[in-house]
Amino acid sequence: MSLKFPDGFTFGYATSSYQIEGAVHDDGRTDSVWDTFCREPGRIADGSSGDTACDHYRLWPSDLDLLKSLGAGAYLFSTAWPRVMAGSKPNPAGLDFYSRLVDGLLERGITPFIKLYHWDLPQALQDKGGWINRDTASRFADYAAVTVRRLGDRVKRWVSHNEPWCVSMLGSQIGNFPPGHRDLKEALLVGHHLLLSHGMAADPIRAMGGAGTLYGYAPNYVPAYPATDRDEDIQAARRFEGYFNNWFIDPVFGLGYPEEMVRYYGSLVPEIKPGDMEAIAVVPDFLGINYYNSSVIHHRSGDWKPEIEDVPMPGVWKTADRDVWAPGLYDTLKAVNDRWKPKELFVTENGAATLDPEPENGTVADPDRVRYFREHLPEVLRAVNAGIPVKGYFAWSLMDNFEWDKGYTLRYGVTHVDFKTQKRTVKQSGHWLSELYRTKTLP
Ligand code: FCB
């Protein structure tokens, strides 16, 4: 097996607006649902917020130098809807920020990939129901048009949604993301409107972006393995994949909602208006997959959702928050390719939170994160060598940042951030990855 990635394979790092930018009141930015959620007592593990985060809104020029020094050929970031839009109108100052950022990337020879939605919905829209309100999908299309109109002359890779499962299920079924509800029926309605917004934004994006614009979609994917070969466990694992993966991907590929799940959910399935499934069916020019872990599933009777067990496979080990099963990344890429045959595939997130020591001698020893990448990158190459059209890989994340409901208690960066001083220190994993990115060869 060749240890070299093909020429033209894209390597980069991913971040998201609310997790790194800070400056939440600057230049006309209004509250997002995360700003308000963080103010609710008990929502965030350490009571923190993204108010300052990595202060990237100010430190972006040196952060782009950091990206460059880490061998990035591309950078996947998100624009913040409440920065770009002032209500229904564009906010020029917010757009200027992203315009400078894009120029800064291009000057450094780094290709920008922009996600339009990495969870920071304007609170003003949440006040009108958020994603439960069908109108939010139209507002998303407006926001997408404004953003692409301004940046589309220089940015050709656009992603509608990052991890719609998280927005729907963590937000409205499990309740540890905003709006913090526990109602599966609501969660499925949210999902329907997210999917609809992916479809509705396509025409404005292609119109504003002009020639060469590529429209992507970036769900998370968790492959499920049955705990035993008992039929009920096999069925439960299938159901988990329906719930977690296929529900959010089948429709954009024109397959509608998976029938098995429609039967299973019954009256929980949202109302589908005539034309909705056709509107949603905008096949992405490239499909991004965020992969972190796999699940082993066993059936728990009488419950709507199968129970998830720790993965009892040989070779499984743990990071600060997950079980690690690197072959699951290959299985994912293969399953995705088999089921949806995307024109292009990208791993849009992959990475690990580990309990890192403080910086010492100008770096941070994070052997478990190095191990994580050392185990996962070969799985990507295995997929490439098997003829699966994987065109790029983005590590999560460029630097430690605000990890949602876990606040600053989990660090996912390949660069350490001292949140008191905002000093950045490249970890050993960052050095390891940048070497791979430069040589495009597995060590
Ligand atoms: C993903 C999110 C990303 C980050 C990583 C660790 O689910 O997309 O923002 O939180 O997990």
C-alpha cells in the first residue's frame, strides 16, 4: 500500500465561529442562541461562554500565520449569522471581517472552505421559534445569499450545515444544546427545516457564487456495530444508523426519509408539505463527513432509541470524552460511498480531546492525540486507495476552543491556548500533523 496521499489531496484544519471568535458585541454582532444559552445557569460545565473564546476576532492575522506554519492547504471555518446579518439586512462590518479573513487566507496560499451554519442561530430568530419555525429556512437562504454575494468572488467551497443531527437532537431531543428541549417530535421538525434550508439556499448560493461554486453538506456520522449477532441487536444497530446518519443524509440525495425510520417514528414524523422532499433533494457537490467515534448498539426493549454501549472491541481505547475505534473511519467512508456515491468526499472533522499538560519547552506533550491522528490518517488513505473519492481531510481543531456545553473543560486543539493570555503553543500533535501535511506521506 502506498503511504503517500495523492497530489491535490487537501489537508487543513477546522474551527467554528462561536467556538473561537469572541468579540460577541463588536461591530454590530447580535446575540446568538449560544450567547443566551451560556447565560442560563447550569447549561455549561464550567459556567463559561464564548464571550472571549480564542479572541480570534482580533488575533486572526497571527492565527492565519499559525495555520500556515501548521502546513494547512485549506481552512474550514464558519461565518456567524448574527455577525453577517443585522436582522433582515446585511451588517457591513461583520461581512468586512470575513472578507479580510478570506484575503488573509488567500495571501498565505490557503484555500477557504466556509460553513454557513455551525450552530450560532441569531437569538432574534429563536425568539420567533428558531428552527421550529419554517420561516427560518427562508431566512437562512437570505443570509447565505448575502454571504456568498460578498465572498463568492474568492470563496468557491460552501457548506450549508455542520452536523444537523446535533442541532436537532442535542438541541431539541436530548436538550444539552440550545434551545434545551426534550421532545423528539420537535427535534424531527427542526431537522426537517434544516434540511429544507439546505435545499432553499442552493439556488441563491449558486447564483451569487458564480462559476466554479461548489455546494457541500457536512453531517456527522457514527457507524453502528451490533453488540451481538442476535437479530434484535442487528435491528437496533440499523435503527441507530437510521436515526443518526441516514435520516439526515438520504433526503439531500433525493432518497426521501428512510422508510424504516418513518415507520418506526410513526406520528412523530414532521408534516411534509408538497414539494418539500424535492426542495431538500439538492445533491451536494461534495459531502463532508465529521467522524469521531463508533458505537456498539444493543437492543433495549420498549424504548424508541437503542442503548449505546461502550465499544467492546479489541484495540479500543479512550480519550477524555470518547472511545476510539479508528477502523470505524474507513467503515464510515466506505458506507457513505456505497449508499450515496457522492462525487467528492471530505473528512470535515476528526480529532480528539485529551487531558493535556501545560506547555513546557515551547510545546505540549499530547501523545494520545498524536496516537489518534496516527491511527486515523491511515484509514483515510486506505479509503483513497480503495477508490473512494476522498479529496481532503480537516483536523478538528486548529486550536483549543470553547467546546459547547463542556465549556473549556475539553481541549480539542493541535495548538494549546492559554485562555488568560491568549498565547498559542503548538502541541506535539500539531507538529506531527504539519509534517504529514507537508510531505503528504504517512510516517
Ligand atoms: C463536533 C462539532 C465541533 C466540535 C467537535 C469536538 O461535533 O462539530 O464544533 O465541538 O465536535
